[in-house]
Amino acid sequence: MELVGPIFEVIKCFGFPTSRYIDRHRKLEEIMNDLRRRVDDVNARMQDLELRKEAEIRCRKVVKKEVENWFEDARRVNTEMEKIEMKFRVVSYFSRARLGKHVCQEIEEVERIYQRVSFPEGVAVDGPPSIGVTLPTPNLVGEMDVKEQIWEYFMGDEVGMIGVCGMGGIGKTTIMKHINNQLLKENQFDAVIWVTVSREFNVVKLQEDIARALDYDLPENKLEWPTLLMGILERKRYVLILDDVWEWFSLLDVGIPEATLHNGRKLVITSRSFEVCNSMGCKVFKVQPLSPIASLKLFLHQVGDSILQDPTLKEIVNHIVDQCGGLPLAIVTIACSMKGVNDICEWKNALNELRERVKSVKGLDTTIFEHLKFSYDRLKDSKIQKCFLYCSLYPEDYAIEKEELIEKWIDEELINELETRQAMHDRGLTILNKLVNNCLLEWVMIDGFDLKEGVKMHDVVRDMALSIKKGCNQFMVKSGEQLEEIPDENKWENNLEKVSLMYNSISEVSLISPKCHNLSTLLLQKNYSLGRISECFFEQMYGLKVLDLSSTGILDIPNSVSNLENLVALVLRNCHMLRYVCSLARLKALRKLDLFNTAIKEVPHGIEMLTNLTYLNLYSRYLKELPMGILSRLPNLQYSKTWLNVKGEEVAKLRKLETLLGLFCEVQDFQGYAMSLLGHKPTEFWVGVGSPKFEYLENHPWFRKLDDLGVNNREDIEVDREICFTDCKIGSENLVLLPNNVRTLTIEHCQNLKSLSNVSLLGDTNELKKCTISWCEGIECMVDLSLSSCKLLLNIEVLSLRNLQNLLELVRGVAVVSISHTPPLPAVFSSLRKFYLVRCTSIKKLFSVQLCQGFQNLEYIEVNRCEKLEAIIAEEEEENQKAEERGARATICIFPKLQTLHLIKLLELKSISCSGVMISTESLQYLSIIHCSKLKKIPFSIPLLENGQPSAPPLQYGYVHPRKWWKLVEFDDPNAKDVLSPIVLESSSEEDEEDQA
């Protein structure tokens, strides 16, 4: 073999194909790792796509055939990967190049499948007939007459354009949603198109929404859009419903054909204004208020019929319903606010309040605002009211992510009276539930990278919220209005408190300096093209508390921000081009600094002066170090994330810390920190101890998911209680103490560690679920019961042991007891589901019989390339002698939930289990036994049917090598070979002779 290398170099001279052959031979491991990474990427995308698919199915949509085909291809990739892994485990020296070629081909196939996963147009379509979108609707109460009149015109040719008008909250949209859904069922039109126009009319947005509904991609030249849309629509029988129109506009300018008699087109406009509908040339239907009977029915549906049992209360309820004026939105909102109230005095007070409100106002819109404001006032808590008003800063009809909104409330100091961030989040969720229960917000599901829960405001409720503050000019809200320039300086009133310019197309903040001394909140996030803010812009905003510039293209933060001494939250996350942040030394009030996914190369000057800081996120791939002494000067930190090295003595001083992500270079640093917790510990953390290689960090799920999200659209992935020890001295002297809420423990290249008995938990509880140990030469056993108890592993679900050259046994110090008469050993691994033993070359016996009886939940076993292993399940010698003296004993069956068993290249393996111990196959789905030539008998137990015939296990795939070994091997159960052979032999390789060579 010494000549092989030089020979290969000579062979390379014969040309490219030969050279490629040699590369595949030499780099097989590297190519396999590449394939594994790509398959992992496909599987991650498959999980995310599954969530999207489920969301679409819940909306009564049908998954596209191309998506189903993609899932089939992805599943086939995993099946093929399993086969390749099995071949890789047994590949001979002279077959490596051929396998390498196969792996390269599979890499190309996997990459092709990965590239097809985007599905930008969605993963599902509406079920047949797929002509529109089915909309969620409440029950109609009292509006049936108007609906039936409108429906008659849809079915006839007399009217082409229909206008539905009425005051806000009277039910126009609800009626049309019902008609939309009925039109889809009737299937008399080629397309039913629903577009919400809203107050800020924009021709371009309307054209884009219509094109999207028609599944049509518009060209870049916007001048062509009207003609193209006109051409598409003229070829269809369609219904176009434009909801919430506020002003007249030209149909021709948009590209909407005139809906005349007999041409099979219908145009419907809903508006609060009769004049708008009339000016558009519509046949106008005015939605009238509900009748008293219908109003009471709707009210009782929300508040419950039981309130009518008291005659006095019944009369008050009738008066309250009368005050609602037959407006469905007012009835529902007021009913929700009174739900659960049983005190008659409170009902009387509510009636008096409503009467006074209605008397004091004129105008229909103002009247419904007062009805809605009644529910707003019944919130009573001023901070909850402010939380509600904050929602109006988002664009109309915008779905707000739940967690994002709660974070914003914390930034605004609306729920900051609680001591911990977790308590604040719990309080925020309670407030959200209260607002939803009072019908001021509604729950929605937001479909993005992950399916998330959020809330939405009815447009009339939003108008009411804005009217509360706009009356005194305290809010300027122009969010989502597609602004390209910042509002003129004269629009910035002196008494402004909050300005929302989020979700626009502003590219530059010009040379203006608004005199807004009372401005507390400025929201500029999601102006993606915003690259520059003038130095003078912030100069007169002395009272600014919250500044959000996240997801903008800004390059640097103006130095004038350094003077905003009242600033509480500075949010710059996902400013991926941001390289310079001004000095923060004077921002002593700052509580939140979010620099996640920026391009900064050094920590901002003066950060150590921010003693009130509770939230710090410093993730930047360009940031190299965190200067000593900074963290210890931030005693109020509750949330800290950075991949930078930290000192234990510094972090230990952060007694309020709840979320931690960071690295400890020295074990003593981490140990000092762990010992200092004394009952208080972070509830969420990822901690690296020692010298984690950057390759490990890059392959960590946290980084990989960031990469999946794209450079400019990263989300902050939550960490989950993980500790990783890498290349450090642990276990040689004192116990290594871990927080008892750690869930994942990884130990790599720690040569002094003798066993996990040298690792203990701080406290009595135990939440450890996953443990991986690799390349630790000092380990001789996993658990030494003579040194300590085994409580560390009591709840472990995944245990992976790799490249432990001196591992001799799993558990040491087990007392020998009688299997027949004594209860089994306390279940060291009673929760274990997956077990991996790979390249542990010294171990001879793996499990004792006693230990195996505790494996009631074990589903997966892989034992790979353990050269000296002789038995998987072995009986202690003393116990074996006692068993022989007693004579025959009852057979026991172990591993009742085992689904996967891989035994690979165990050259000395002579037995899987000892006499009288069988392995259940009732759940077995995957089996591979490869190069275990000394194994003569397999102890599989095949279950029997009621008629006494063997029941085939659910085996999907089996692989044995060499095949002739399988034909010679014996089975403890006489039925096993006949039942398993058809599947096993079909999948197994015929290359025995070549591989043995």
C-alpha cells in the first residue's frame, strides 16, 4: 500500500477523467460530508414547507401538485441517503471511487431539489374551482335582506357596477365577504377578485393587488400596467370587489374595464360615502342599521343569554343595545367588554355612560367612535389603553407578530413595572388576550419563514384609536403609505408624541430639523432603501425615548443621536450595512440596544456607561472582541447575546440575567459563574466553554438558520439551554457543575474527563435531554456509580458517544442482582430514545441485561466501527453462574419501541444478546448489519397473530453485508429469517466478493 500514493500521482498524468476518479477516491469522506449538509438543508426546508402547507390547508386550499412532487423527491432523497450511508460504512478500498461518483451524482440531484423549494407564489391554490379566495366570515345577523338584493343583481344583467355604502362598522365588508364566498361556490365567473383599497389610495398598489389575485406578473415598466390589466380582464367573466374605497378614481387609469350590461363583468365598491359610490356610476345599496330584534340577538350571542334571567337586567340590556344604534361592530365590541359582568350597578353605570357619550356627539362616524371608545374606556388601566393605541401606529390591515408587539410595549415602558422580562412577556400576552376578548384586536396567523401568531386591528377600530390622539395632534401616522420622502418640516407639530413612518420607501432624511421636544417615539423601520439621515434631524428631539431604524440600509448613525439623553430603546437590528454607531456615553437612560445582524467592527464607544441597559444584542460577524470590564458595568442586563468571549466574574455580576449567549475561554470562568448563580440562572442560554472551533459555530443550528433566512432578512433565533465544552480541562479534579435547567450538553476534545460522574447538576431538578461526547481519550466509562449517582442522565433522551478510544463500559459499579427475583437496576437511561456508539475501539461489552430492562423508550441504536466489541447485551459472569445453577429461566423481551438498529463493522461481535434475552421487532422499521462476520445468531422476536402465524414487523428497509452471511446466520425465533429476508435481501449489495478483496 505504500506505493499507492506515488502510483496515483502517475495515473493523474493520463488525463482529467482519471484525475477525477482519484479525487473521488481520496476525498470520499469530504464528499459525503457535503452530501450530508445538503440533505440536512433539504430536510430543514421540508419542515418549514410543511408548516406553510398546513397553514394553507387550514384555509381550505389545495396543495399544488409541484409542491407534492417536491415532497416526494425530498423523501426519496432521505431514502437514498440511508442507502448511501450504509454503503459508505462498508465500502472497500477499491470501491471508494465508484461510491464517490454516486455521491457526486446525488449531490447534484439534492442541489436541484433544494433550488426548487422557494415557491414564491405559495404552496397551495384554492380548491376547485380555484377562482378566488374564501374569506373568514362571522354569521350574518339582520343584513340578509341587503345581501339578497345585491345577490339578485349579481345573477342578472341589469346592473354591472354596484356600490355598497354605509357608515363604518355597519357590516358592509361582512356582507360582501359572504357574497364573495357564495360566488366561489356558485362557480359562474372565471374569477372573483377581492382587493382592500383603504384610506390611502394608491394606483400602483391597487394594480399590483389585482395582478396578484389574477396570478399575473407585471413588467417593470409601470406605464404598461393599465393596458395589460385591461387586456387580461376583458377576456374574463369576473367579479371585482374593491373594499373600503374612500375617494373617486379613474377605472381607466388603473386598467379596469367598464362593467356594462351583458358583458359578464361585475364591479362592486364598498364605501362609507354614498357620494363616492354614486360618482363611480354604481347602483347604490345603503346598508341600514340592524333592527332591535337582530341587534339584541347579536348582543346576546357575544355576552350570553343568561343575563336575561334577571328582569331588571333584561331591561337595562335592551336600553344598552338601543344605544348601539344597530351598528354590528359597536354591538359586538360593547358586548365583549361587558362579558362576565353580573353586577346590576355596573350595567346601570355602563348604560349611563353610553347615553352621555351619544348625546354629546354629532355625525355618524363620531357616534360609532364613541361606541368603540366605550370599550376602550372600560379597559380602565391607562397602560393597557396605551398598549391598544400603540397598535394603531402600524399600517392599516397589517398583521402584527405577537412577540414583536410585546417587545415594543416593553420598549415603550408600558409593561416595565415587573422585575423580569419573562414576567413582562407574560403580562404582555395577558394584555393581548384582554384586547382580543374585548374585540379591539383579532387573532391572525402570519405565514412567513415560520408560521407565527399575531393580531390585527379592524380599520374602524384603528380610526377610532387614531382619533383619540389626532384630536390633540399627538400622533403622526403615515405607515405603509408608500412615501418616498420624509414629511415636510411644517407637518411636524410641536406637541407630537409619536411618529410612525414605518413600511415606506423613504430613501433619505433630508436637511430638516423638526422642533419636536415632546416626541417620545420615532419609528422608521422597514424603509429598506433608507441610506442616510442628516446630522441635524435629531437635534431638537430632546425627549425622544424610542428610535427604531431596523431593517434599513443606513450606513452610520448621526452623531446627534449621542445627545438624546432620554433615549430608552435604540433598535438597529438587520441594518446589514451599518458600520458606524456614534458614541453612546451620554445615553444613560438607555435600556435596550439591539445591534443584531449589523456590520459593526467594534463595540460602540461609551457602551460601558449604559448602567440601565437591560437588553443587549451585539451579533455581528465582523465584531471580533468584547473589551474587558464592559459587562460587569451593566448590572441590570436581563438579555445578552453575543458570540464573543466573556469573563465568568463579569457575567456572575449580572444577577438579573435571563437570556445569555456567549463564550467562556476558561473552565474556571464558567465554573465560577455557575457556582455564583445560587438559585438564579438564565432561563435561556447557549454557552460555549473552552475553545469552540469556528467550524463548530458555523455548523450550529443557530448560524445555519440565520443563513437560511438570507443576509438581509435575518431573525434572532432563540437559544435553548445548551452548554458546549470544547478542548478544555474538565473532570480531572473537582466536579464540573452545570445549571440544572441545561437541556443539551456537548463535550468535545476534553482529554482529562474520566466519566460523567465527574459532571453534576446544581440542584435537585434535571432537564438534560441530549448529551454528545466525542474525542475524549480519558473516558473509561460513562457513569461510575462508585463515585456518584447517575441522576445526570435520568431524563436523557439522546446519547451520542463518538471516538472515545479508551471507553471500556457504559456503566461501572453495578451490583449483581438476580433478574428473576430482584427489581432491575434503577433505570439509568429510562428516558433514552436514541443511542449512538461510534468508533469507540476498546469497549467489549455494551449493555448489561439489567440495564437493558430500563430501556423502555429506546427507538434508535447505532453501533459503528467499535473494533473490539464482542457483545451488545452481556450478562455479568457471576450472574451467569447463578443462572446456570438455577437452570432454565423465562425468556425476556427488551427494546419494545425499537425502530432502528444499525450494527456496522463490528469485526469481533459474537453476540447481540445473551441466552434468554430477545429483541422485540414489533416497531422495527430500519435494520442494517454490516461486516459483523463473527455474529452467528440474531435474537429477534417475531410477534404472532391470533391464528398463530408470524406477524411481519413494519420493516421499510434492511441492509446486510455480506449477503451470504445472512443466509448462514441463525435466529433464536424460527420465523425471523423467513419474515425478514424478502426485504433485507432485496436491498442488500451483491458486491461481496469485490469488497472482501
